[in-house]
Amino acid sequence: MADVDFTHTTVEMRGIVKKFGSLVANDHIDLTVHKGEVHALLGENGAGKTTLMNVLYGLYQPNSGEIFIKGDKVEVTNPNIAISRGIGMVHQHFMLIPPFTVTQNIILGKETSGPFGVLDIQKAAEEVKAISEQYDLYVDPDQKIEDISVGMQQRVEILKALYRNADILILDEPTAVLTPQEIREFITIIRNLTFQGKTVILITHKLREIKQAADYCTIIRRGKRIDTVEVEKTTEQELASMMVGRSVSFYVKKEARIPGEAILQVKDLVVRDNRNLKAVDGLSLEVRKGEILGLAGVDGNGQKELVEALTGLRRVESGGIFVHERDVTNRDPRDIIDSKVCTIPEDRQKRGLVSDFTVEENIILENFDRKPFSSRGVLNFQAIRDYAGKLIDTFQISPPDGTVRAGTLSGGNQQKVIIAREVSNDPDLLIASQPTRGLDVGAIEYVHSSLVAQRDKDKAVLLVSLELDEIMDLSDRIAVIYEGKIVGIVNAVDADENTLGLMMAGGGQENG
Amino acid sequence: MAMLNSLGFILGTTLMYATPLLFTSLGGVMSENSGVVNIGLEGMMTFGAFAAATVGYFSGNPWLGFLAGGLASGFLGFLHALACVTFAANQVVSGIAINFLGPGLALFLSRKFFDGATMTYNLPIEMKMPKYFNNMLPEGTFVRQVLNQDISVFMAFTLVLLIWFLLYRTKLGLRIRAVGEHPKAADTLGVNVSRIRYLCVILSGVFAGFGGASMSLAVASNFFQTLISGQGFIALAAMIFGKWKPHGAMVACLIFGCAQAMTIFIGGTGLRVPQEFLSMAPYILTLVILMGFVGRAVAPASDGIPYIKDES
Amino acid sequence: MGKFIKRLFSGTIGVTIFSIVIAFIMGGAILLLAGYNPVQVYMVMIEGVFGKPKNMAWSVIKATPLIITGLSVAFAFRTGLFNIGAEGQFIVGSTVAALFGYYLHLPPLIHIPLVFVGGAFAGGCWGSIAGYLKARFGIHEVISTIMLNWIALYGHNYVVGMPGFARRTNISCDIQDSACITLFKNWKFSEVGRTWFGAHPILRDIFKTPLNSGFLVAVLLVILVWYILNRTTLGYRLRAVGFNKDAAEFGGINVKKSIVLSMFIAGMLGGAAGALQVMGVARNISTLAAMEGYGFDGIAIALIGNNSAFGCLFAGLLFGALKFGGARIQSPPVRAPMEIINIMIGTIVFFIAIPRLIRMIIRWREKRKGDGDA
Ligand SMILES: Nc1ncnc2c1ncn2[C@@H]1O[C@H](COP(=O)(O)OP(=O)(O)O)[C@@H](O)[C@H]1O
Ligand SMILES: [Mg+2]
């Protein structure tokens, strides 16, 4: 444990209130952080953690409340003020400019330049190199962001803050994209930083990380501060129930089943990504009736391209995709839907919903040109309304009104609309790609039980997720994808996090 | 010899016709690299051409006219920035408005100042943009044929260099491109997104105004209703064609200029090709080139998306 | 009452009305600055539009092509495409209509629909080129339609000058009577007609203009476009692609086909406008030195009409009236430049682009009121 200096509060926020219209995202939140500590902010998705930190960083102005930094009361009206006070923030969604180099990204806004504002990139690159060595954060200054790994991107983000001499680092959900091993490394980095006198505020909703990395933890629920606790003196279970406000069981109830014949067979699949590189590179797998096959892997190892190929959205270069032994390789999405394959896409906003359409219109997206929703090219609004109403009831979509714009629904309800649409097609294979991303615990439970219900109806489910816990909880078998190949398949009962983590980092052995 | 003569004529004419497009196209480069789509270039160019010809006529000084063209269009650029940056307008719609306002103002004022006519009075040669290098180049040579140009031609090509340097070699340029790619990232580093966008959009108006001015003060010798007719749009196309880069835009403008020169040249040779087909050629050529070589051009990632600091 | 006004003004119709009001104020201010009496100018304009039945007929005639090009742009907008090419589609439509109208000799019952459909179809093909270029090569429709506009213009000029078709320099032969849709075109000049109109001076006045059935067609097209967009699977499909092509593709809709189809329909509308203009008003085509602006006006109309079919009808009529009334102010006694109309149109569009301004004003007023109460 680093030397926490209790005599000095580095950051103190008092009674912070931040409203978005009628929504109170932060409701009188207090936060005290001491110099040299790792202070975790724990809360569900949407609890208001990011908002609170954006207030501290000057991106949002609070409706009321005070901020003290190193003892001085500060009006943080823009990020420049926060930066000058030594605050650096690594945002949940990286704030990096893909076509720019590492150096350009780091120096932006605080450039080294000569007369007439002419950039001195050479010198800047050297400075970047120097800091990266000082803190053991390896990066290649001349590479473009779009060409480097997520892990390195994260180091760039941290360097951005250190380059500005930050001694208070805010890290917003930094581990979401890392493997268990990378997470361990990352925790070492954080520890290292505190030894060098930095203070870290770590936002997360993962309990284990808090136990491993943090000294103190402030729990936020629905915009309110619940408590601040010393991490050593509490348990994961206690933290969890403070976060959710009721006791939660992480265990998904699931009867053992004997899987049937294969519904989906993928053979030696090769698919290229947008940059024309082989994202899926000779991948084979099988999903059988009555099982959930979990596909684990670090982001960017071909999951996205695989799912797009399976759903007909991306061209397959070679290899084959078979559903019920029928070849559906390179068929269009319509054909694939008609072969009873339905998908919960990874990006709700982009692929899943037409957010400017009403809920009703979204529900018939795949069937609008069929009876009873239309005949001879004319829509039948009564039939659409009746059907949508039924699904809204069954799936408890709120608000229970099919005529509202889908974009106005909460994330969880948007996901319910998609699940309602896909599941009501009665698919033989359901592909769920990151189905719980950004949802709160209630919605996550709902999604999980829907997937298990499909499996229990003797359907096949392919679950693609970056959350290893989710994969381990739900799957019957787990396949690990690395650089576009399956590097191992294990039965869920035999799986342990360590071996899976090794495989996700490419350390597994080849086996079919 | 005749060959060389023809070539000289074609190259010279190419440069002449490329210039107004190039200025305007560079305006587009500025604006869109900072993330603001500027479909109003046409209107800005028209207004600039008018203002330049008018001030040039009344002051007798082409430089004042040229400057006035830039300032007048800079004002339209300011309006566009006001809409797009401060009010997060739909940038295309705002640009369309500029395309009504620019020519509307130009013709309205023209009627006011020139006895109800939609054209300004002809400028005598000494009130047009000068040709400084005229006397330095030996009479009757190829070099003279090519480089015997209005000063605005040289200014346009110098501007390409300057903007290239600005965008890719300076601090401000890094910030401009950052704002066009990912304004939020720039904002979190304390870069003032609004200020940069204002600057770029106003400059884009100024350059479009220069484009118009080089049309009315150099290529032609007055402003009239159909003087610009579509060149702003072609400059826009050239910018896209040039992949939003100053040097790319230059190449595209040269292609358009060359096509125009060829039209005139072939028209003069008495070849029996219908004039209309010659005039059509550059546009067909553009489409073919876009189909074949350029493919999907990539705009700055946040081009056209208003940046709204999510505050409420 | 206050609440009602607030609701109205925070909606799109409110924004439009607000913008139109501002435009008249701005126009007035500019006229005043330029030394004209704005009240007098506006009076002449209004008089010019509503003063005589004949003038109203003229406004409707002017509005007809604009309503349809507006529809063309609006239709494309609703399906996620920006059709700057209505101009070129208009030109192609008018060219083909003129050719069909002159060279074919058929009974009106066949000739009229044939010329109309020919023009519309040609416009449709012209539009779908842009759609195809986008779907197949990813070329943005803004660029391709700009190019196609110019290609259309020069092609048109070539056709005008074709030997056998050119009547004199820069003008083509007139279409046959059998392809003409001007109302009572022969009868009104016949002996009977003249006597009858002599007894009905108001109608005579109206029919002095080339009043034609084009306006009826425009209204029918408005209804048709509304129906297609809102009631049919085709409209659903195209709107889905327009709002979110990734989701549409995910749902099994063929996005590329939709883009081509959508541009085809938008082009058909542009072409139809051109055909009707030739059949009802111009009767021939002439060399174009520059774009005439039907398509560009259509963009403004679509925007003012909030991209809805019926919105285009009203915006088109407003435009027609402004254009016709605007031309009136140039004559004595006011002699004000008619381009004030373009400035006003630009102002309307400008304010429509910034609905945030109005919302900010409303919020600011509320806040002030709130402070006052406290
Ligand atoms: N810019 C914004 N505008 C409106 N609502 C917002 C904005 N940012 C966040 N919210 C809302 O505020 C709440 C808290 O969000 P956030 O702070 O991002 O949560 P967390 O980081 O804890 O997941 C959520 O309900 C979210 O939808
Ligand atoms: Mg967050």
C-alpha cells in the first residue's frame, strides 16, 4: 500500500448537484480524496460516476456544490483550469484521434513549437519517450493511434495526463477492454504511479478490481453518494449490495442440459476487416442445440467481423458458414434471417434500432413486408399496433407505448425492444453480441435470463462478450478467440479465469 | 513549334481558369478540415466577385477590390459560422441559405449601385489585377505564354503552400485537424473548438471571396449575373476530389482548369466537335476519375457534425 | 394561450413561421437601408399577387414546377439522400418532353401521358445514375449530382441546337398541340371562346395566362408522395435506410437497391416538373446560359416545407407568390430590386437551420420570468 497522506486532502467535492434537464445525475455528492491514495468510485452504469468526474475536470458545470483542489476552492469552468491544477482524466471512451500519431495526440493543446507556431515534432517525440520511460509506460511515439493495440492506446491516454504534469489521475472504467493479465499489469502501473506521488481516482463497476487496487471506495447509486469505505475492511458482497441497493446473486440459475446436434457450423472462415486485413483467419466452431457457446476474447480479435460475416453484413473471403447443414456463406442478411438466425447486435444505436422510428416501426423491421403487417405493399397499421402491443406487454418494455421514438427509451428498454423483435422470430440460433454493454444490473439480469430461456427452449445461442465474467456465468462451452482464430474450447465447468486469460492473450494451445 | 505554342496556350489558360476554383477550394479545405461542411462556397464566391468588382471600380484600385471581395465573403463566412458553431445548425441547410443570400445580396446591390443592372461596369485594363511578370519574360517564348498571368494566379498557388504548411506543420494546424477529427478529444485538452471553427469558416469565406475576386478582377473584367454560375460547387467538388487536402484540391482544380482550356483550344482549332460535348467533358471526367481511382474519399471524421458541449 | 404559443413555437411549424416573419422584417430593413419604402414595396408585392385573379393564376403557374422539384428534394432527404440534382433532372425531363412532344404525332389522350411519363422516366434515370454511383462506388451524391447537372445542361443545349429541332438560334420547335396541357388552349382564342370570355371578364383575365393542368398534377403528386412515404412498405424501407442504413441493412433491407430506387423516384419527380413546364408553359426549350434554379429553389422549398409532402405544397405556393410578386416590385413606381426575394428566401432558410436559436430565446424568456417571480 502506498503512502497515503491523510493530512492533505487532494480533492474535495462538496454537495455537487448536476442536472440534465429533469434528470438529476449527481444529487449532493461529497467526495474526499487524500494525496497518494487510490480512490475507487463504484456504481452501476448510469449511477453518475462519469458525470461527477466530468464536473471535476471542468467539462460540466455543476448546478451547485463546491470543489477544493489541494486546499484551494476552485471554479473549474473548463478543462484548462483542471489541467493547470494538476488533474488529468482518461475517459471511458478514449479521446484519441485515430489518424494522428501517438506524439501528436499527447502534445495536442500543449504543443512544443518554435517561431510562428511551427511544430517541433522531433523534440516532442523525445519528451514523450522520456516520460514513457520514467513511468514504465511503453509506447511508440511515431505510430498512428489507428494502428496500435487498445492496451497501448490506454497508455497513451495516461501519458497525455502525465505530459501535462498531472498528479491527480482520473481513470474512467479503464479495464473494460483488457484481459485478466493486462488488468493485473495495469494494477501494477496504478500502484507504481501512487509510489511516485500521484493520486488516482478509479471509476469501475468491477468489485474484484477494487479489492485489488483501491484503498478507499465511494459508492454511488442513482446519483447519490451511499458511503465511503476502507476497502480492506469490507467484502465484495457488501460492496455489491451497496452498489445495487439490494442483495444480488451473481449466479445465473441454469439447469444442466445435454446439447443436441449442431445448428451452426463455421469452417475455416476467413474474413477481412475495413483495413483489408484478415480479421477472422481460419476460424472454425460449432454451436449446438440447447447450449450457449460463449466466445471470449479481447476486443479487436475478430469478434465483430465474425458476427458481421455470420449475419451476412460482411463478405466471407473463404471457408463456409452452415446453418442446419445448409450453406449460407455470403448470403444476404434477409436470407440468413430466413434461415432462422437472429442477432442482438453489438451496437444498439448503430445496428439494432432506427432511433428515429417508433418502437412499433422498429419491432417490424425484419417483417414489415410480410403478412399481416402489410399486404400488396401497403402497411397495415392495426396489425402492427396489435403485435407491438403484445410484445411490449410480454417483454415489459417501458414506457408501454409503441408510438414513442425508440431513441427516447433508456438503454435497457432499447435492448428489450431488440430482444423482443429477435426472439419473437423464434430463431433456431440466437447470436448475442455484447448484449449487456452499458446496461444496469436489472437490465443485465433480464438479458441473461432471456438468453438462458432460449437455451432451455432447446435453441442454440452464440454469446459474444468482452466481459469474461458474463461468459463464464452463462456459457455451457467457452471458445476463446485470438487474432481471428479459435485458440481453445473448454467446457464451462472446467474453465478457470487464469487459463482463459492466458488463451485470450494468445498463450493457449491449438485445439479444435 | 506550333505544338509548343498550343501547349503553351493550353497550360496558360489552365492556370488562369484553375485560379478562382483554387482559391475557393482552399476555402473549402479550411472549413471542412475544422469539421464544418461548407456548401455555401458558391454564394460566397458570387458575393465576393461582386464586392471586388464594385470596390475595384469605385476605388480604381484592384487590390482594394480584391481585399473587399475577401472581406465581403468573410462576412458570409461569419454568418455560416454563427449558425454552425454557435447554434449547432444543420450545416448543409445553412450553406444552402448562404447560396441564396450571396447572389441575392450581390444582385440587389448591383442594381442599386449600377442603375438597375445586374452587372457592374467594365473595368479598364489598368484597374484589373496586374500582370507583374509580364515584362520580365522574354517576348514570344513558351515560358511567357505559360506564366504571363495575373498576379492572382501566383497568389493562389502560394496560398496552397501556405495552407499546406499551416495544416501539417504548425500548432494551429494540428489543432484545426484535431477539431475536425474529434472535437471532444480536443476539447478535453483545453482546445477551444468554437474559436477554431469560427476562424476556419470565416477564412473559408475570405478565400472564396478571393476566388470570386480573381474571377471578376482578373479572368473577366466585371461582375455579371452568370459570372460564377456553379464554380463554387465545382470548387467544392474539387476539394472532395482532392481528399480534403490543399495539394489534392490543387490537382483537382488544375484538371478542371485544363478541361476548360482544352474546350477553348479545340473550339479554336475548328475541329468539328460540338461545343457542348467539350464543355461537358470535365464533368464526365470527374465522375469517371471518382469511379476509377479515388473511390471512397475520407472526410475528416467529424466533418458536418455540430459539436455540442453536452450541457443542459 | 401562452402555453399554446410556446408549444407552437417550439415545434417545426413554429420555427418555419418564425423564420418567415424574420425574413420579412430583415427584407424590410434591407430595403429601408437601401432607400426604399418597405411598406410600399410589400404592398406592391401583395397587390401583385392577390390584386387580380390573373396574378393569382400566375403565382400558381410559377409555383407548379417548384412544388414538384421541392417534392423531389424532400423525398430524397427523407430517404437520407441530398438531391442537389433536381436541377439536372428537371432539365433532362424538359428536354425529353420537348423531343417527344415535337416528334411524336398522337392523339392528345395518348400523347400527353406519354410525354409526361417520358420526361419523368428520363429524369428518373438521370437521378438513378447518382444513386448507382453512390451505391456502387461510394461517390457522394452531392458531387455526382452537381456534375450531372452540368452534363444535363450541356446535353440540353446540344439538343436545342440539333438540326431539324432548332427553330432558330437558341430555341427549339414548339411541341405539338396534342402534347400541350394549357387549359382551353385553342378554344380560348376561337370565335366562340372569345365571345364567351367577353361575357366573363374575370375568367378571361385568368385564362389569359397559360393556366394549365400542371398544378393539378402537382397536387396529385404531393398526395402520392405522402402516401408512398407514410403508408407503403416501399416508404418504410426507404425511410429506414434514410434514418439508419446500418440498422436497415441489419434488418435485411437491401440498402444499395434502396438508394438507387430512391434517387430514381426523386429524379422522376424532377423530370416530371421539367416535362410539365414544357407541356404547360414553355412549349419549347431554349439554350441555357446557366442553371435556371428550379432544382435549387426546390431545395429551399423542401427545407421550408420541413421535407413533408404537404409542406412542399405550401412552401412552393409561397415561393411562387414571392417570385411573381417580387418581379412586380421592379417596375415603377417602386423600382426596388427583385433580388430582395432571394435575400428573404435565404433568410428563411438560414433561420430554419438554427431552431436552437428559438429554443434558446424561449428558455431565456422563461428564465427571466422565473427570476422575476422569485
Ligand atoms: N450529457 C448528458 N446529457 C443528458 N444526460 C446525461 C448526460 N450524461 C450523462 N447523462 C445521464 O446521467 C446519468 C449518469 O450518467 P453517467 O455519469 O455517465 O453514469 P456512469 O458513468 O455512472 O455510468 C445517466 O442516466 C445518463 O443517461
Ligand atoms: Mg461512466
